Amino acid sequence: MTASTLCRTTAKSRIAAVCAVAVAGTLLLTACGDQTDSASKKESGSASADKAPLADLLPQSVKDKGEIKVGSDIAYPPVEFKDKSGKTVGIDPDLADALGKQLGVKFTFENGTFDTLLTGLRSKRYDLAMSAMTDTKDRQEGVDSETKKKVGEGVDFIDYFTAGVSIYTKKGDDKGISAWSDLCGKKLVVQRGTVSHDLAKAESTKCGSKGKITIEPFDNDLEAQTRLRGGGADAGSSDFPVAAYAVKTSGGGKDFQLVGDQVEAAPYGIAVAKGNDDLTKAIQAALDAIIKNGEYDKVIAKWGVQAGAVTEAKINGGS
């Protein structure tokens, strides 16, 4: 998910190569939810600080609280979403739990709409944002991807996964869509502020006589899927893991199909407000530690997304 992200075209880093997430695996939709449910939290990292190997790397203020607040759009399976019992689950919560054990603090997930998460970081509502957020230069620099105007101080990212963007349609009715250029003159549903949203806007400017893409954005991806399922659009687009999970699970696999290849392969990053260098470095060290000790691979395998795994925790590796 990339709120206001750089829009590259098909065949860049977000292409089928990292179309990583095996649809076959047990992909659970990561959820980018709405901001009303902040009461439902996911606490992770139950290890006490005195037993955590990397606790001393954290800023004293974080150690004193014993908690890291994470802003997340909890409606984006399989990255983060709520299970039938209302518990926050997915790739990000599981990784946060492993990070918490290294740092000796709880990671508490707070639900918010995706396009407000970076604002929440700037206002110090959250310590981190972890929500399938694509690491881009625009976000790093606080630049709006569409207007190219400075809108904030920017953030630093600790990159932890790689994913691309996919298009999906109703099953058996692809409307002749097999590439982004085929969306001209058609209606597309997306989650507001994501890479898919940016790509659609960029592609629409190239449509010419074929007619612009009619883009209908929603607060979360599940709402977009509902619109397409009901026949209110020709296609939808989201990050590959999410689209693949929807194809696999919605209507028992009878509602949707993927069309064309993944595009825009890019890293997901854990976002930290600029100036919080100690926290950034602590998260980076913890991520490197769980990659080295095998906990990272266990989480990635659990959700069937091994193709998107990384081998080291890079800072600001997005372009």
C-alpha cells in the first residue's frame, strides 16, 4: 500500500518476479481498516526488557513506556486484518511480535485509515507505521507524489518485505483487461492513497482518445472488493499479496481472478518519523536479528509469502 507514492510503470521493480506471494499458501488478507476502532489492539513482544537482547538500543522514553504504538490500516489481509474473534492477525503483527521479543517491549497496533498514518506519525500519535506501506523517495522526503509539493518532514523506512501491484476482475469476466493500458475507458476500484491509486492516476493521463480511467477510491481495500463483486466496476487493483488472497478466498475462490502481471515491485517499510534515529536503528537491528535467527522466515512461511522475503533490513531502500 502506498499512500502518495511514486508511480512507476509496468515492468519495474514491482513486477511478477516478486509477485512473490504464493497464492497457494495460506495467504491472509492484510487489512487496512478504518480509524474508528482504535480500542481493538494487538499487543506483541511480551518478553521483558531484562531478557531482551537488544533492549538497550531503544530510546529511554520507549523503554520507560514498555510499548511501541503502531499505526496500521487493519483491513488488508494477509498483511494485517482481524480474524473472526476480532484479534489483529497477519504478517505485520507476527513480525512485530518477533521484534518485540528482541527489544523487550510490546508492539500495540492501533487502527487508522491508511492515508492518515504518516500524519499520525508526525503528530506523535504513533511511534511507527507498519501497514504494507511502500518505501518511496517521495514518502522519505515528505513530498506528495501527485503534486510533487512538500507536505511534511518525511519519514525513514526500515524495509522488511517486497511486493508488487496486481489487477483483478470478476471471475470469468476480465473485460479484455490484461495490462494497465487496457484500463483506459473503464472503471477501476482501489484503496485511497495506495500505489494502485497512484498508478491508475498516472496511467489515465496516457489514455488519450481511449478515454480516461474512471477511478473510484475507497478507505480500505475490502470496500473496493465489495464494489467490484457487486458489479460496480470493471476491475480492482491492490498489492499482489492482498489481491492474491482475495482471489483465493472471496466467495470460496469464485468471485475474482488475477489478470496480467504484477508491476512496481518495491519494498514495504516500517515508517519512523524523521529525527528518531535511535528508534530507527533499534528496529533495524531487531529485524536483522530475527532474519538471522530464523523467526522472520517462520512468519513469512506461515503466510505463504516466501517470494517477498528480504535477507537484510535496509533503511530507505525504496526509490
